[in-house]
Amino acid sequence: MQLVAVDSDSDENKPPQPNSEQSVFDNDTGAQQPSNGSGNGSIKIPISVHKSATSRASTMAARIKTLKKHMLNVPGKWLQAVEKLPVKEYGNGIEYYGEVGVGTPPQKFKLDLDTGSGDVWLAGEQCDVCSRHKKFSPKKSSSYKLEGRKWGISYGDGSFAAGYTARDTVTIGNLTVPNQVIGLAVNESKAYQVDTVDGLLGLSYSGVSFIQGVTTFLDNIYENNYLKDPLFSVYIKEKDKDDYAGEYLFGDIDRDRYSGELTWVPLYQPKFWQIMLDSMSLSVDGVGKESMEINGPAILDTGTTLIVMSDEQATEFHRAIPSAENSDIYGWIMPCNTEQLVPGNVSFTIAGVDFSVPVKNIVREPVKGLDGWCFSAVTNGASNFIILGDVFLRSNYVVFDRGNTRVGIAPSKH
């Protein structure tokens, strides 16, 4: 992903001009003072799920989205496969979102809460192609401040969102963070136009922001003491009949959501929520444990569905799965009855402690046209790091502790 230039001569990319009560910020200092930032309590935000409109085959779409997000190469045949497959939504073809307010009074949006990104962005009212999304209206916010810098994200396959920057108050529950830099999109490629969420709330460090020179939402909370305990906890589960799929808890830890004790792990690189993975193994009920030579830096990413690793590591993992194959077109696939063939768990050893994911959660939806074959939740494409997405997080409760530069992990209760 990279910053993209917006044609400053194009009327459609020009931001609304500030009125007499607005000011343009030239730096990241900001003038507005916090109105309600010192939240000493905790804020629990339920998360829901949307079936992704882009999920022609949800696992293929998730693989491509993850590789693009982390600036990794996407095999051309994967793109072709996604284009050829008809739209069909599966239970695991979903996106998690939370309700976030932007502006004063808050305008409510469904935003992807993403620990793998740093920015806050959503559709602006000038975006004619964003009809599927709710759009932010600066005129309806008394706290809106225009910055007017060019902003954008783009990917190697041509997908993009572009617009300008502004500042406004971001509200989650009763946590109010004023003067937050946001990106307002005035143009999007079709990949974004059909997405079911309205935008993104990044929960990572400022070092991964694509809006250069700004303080991210997370660092804004930390640096201004908007929470007594500058941390948040993530509990993700399978959705229920009301589409409830867990919660983000800001400023506290819910001890009823996990078993045993939290294992605290220092961050390997504070630019990301990145830790060290010691090893992986496959434990088969009544048979034993098979160790795998898979280790290295791993990013805990709520904005990623799958588990992503290098080509060599993905090959090592699938050697333990009977009959698993690496298809040129579909990537790693496995028999749909793998849970019966290998009843047990995949273990991730972190700080000397094993954290498990049931084998059944590694088996994704069927591959169209290949009877008896399903997609694997473990895929290749990364190089220097591993990505632990929702497949891992649905089984393990994670505390993201900004104040102590660490994460806490424990098995989830469901």
C-alpha cells in the first residue's frame, strides 16, 4: 500500500472549504481541547458481522485482501480465480465491524476495527461513487476542521481510495477523542465501492499510518491519557442469530472471557502489534503431537481473516495435513473431511505457552468445481513475518496493552 496523489485540479477531489469558524491545520498540534477524553472507566463495544459483498469465494478474497494490505505480491492466477467464481456468501465470508461516531453530534458509521492499520478513514459527502456507504457530512459537525491535505491508499491491482484529510471528534461508546485526523474519501475503486463497511478505524501505532506525520487514534488515546489504562481487549466469536460476534473492550480486561491466566508477551517491533512466534505443532487426539519448523515475527491483525506465512512455512504446515495440495489457481486446499482425518488442534507456541486453534477452524468453505475439497485457512504470501488473523483470534482472547508495549493472550471462553 502506498500514498497516492490526488489531482488537485479536479473539482471532484477538492475538499469543502472551511467556513469562518474553521481553521486549516498545517501540523499535528491541533487546537481543539479535549471535551471528554479522560475516560477513567471502560468502554465495551459490541462487534457485529457483515457478509462481504466482495466474497465471490470468501477465502480467496480474504487472501488477496490480506496480501494487498501488507504490500505483498498477489499471484495473478488468484486474481483470475476470484474473477471467475460466481458470488456466493458463506458463513465465514464476513467482516467484523463496530459502531463508531465521527463529528459533533456523532454521525454513526460501521467501521472495520483493525489492529493491522493505523488510520481512520471513511467516505466523504462528495464521493459520488460511495452510494453503498454512509457518508460523513462536515456541515453537520460543529467540531469539524479542514486540513485539506491529499490523502489516499492504492494497491498494485489498481484498487484505491483517495480524498483529503480533516480533523474531528471520534467517539466510541462514551470515549471521546477530539481533534483526530481522518481521511475522507471522494473517490473509490469498485473494490471499495461494494464493501459493506463504511470505512476503517485503525488501532495500530503511528508508524503504520499512511496519512503521514499524524498521531493515530491509538496513540492519541495513549499520549493524552484518555483512558486510565491505555489498553483494549478483543473477544471474537462465531456470530449468533443477532449477528453479535464479540466485543472490543477499551480500558479494561474482561476476565470472564478467557480461561486460566494471561500470558504477557513483549512486542517484537512496536510499529505493529508484532510478537515472536516460537513454533507451531499439530496435536492429533489419541495419536500425539507433530512439531513444525515454523517461527518468527507474527502480527496480531484483527483486520485479517486468515493465517498468512511464507511459502516455505505454508508448505511445512500442510505437510502435516493428509492430502493437502497447493493448487496453482486456488492456493492451499485440503479435504473437507480433514477434521475427521486429523481430529485435534493446531498449536501456536508463544512465550513458551501453547495457544490452540481447532483443526475444524482451519478448514474453510468448499472449492467450487472440486468435489470434496475445501480452502485452507493457512495461506502463503508473506515473507518476513507471519500474520495471525481472525482464525487465531476466535480461539484466543487478546489484550493490546499500549501503555506497556505488550500483548496478553489466553484461551477464549465460548
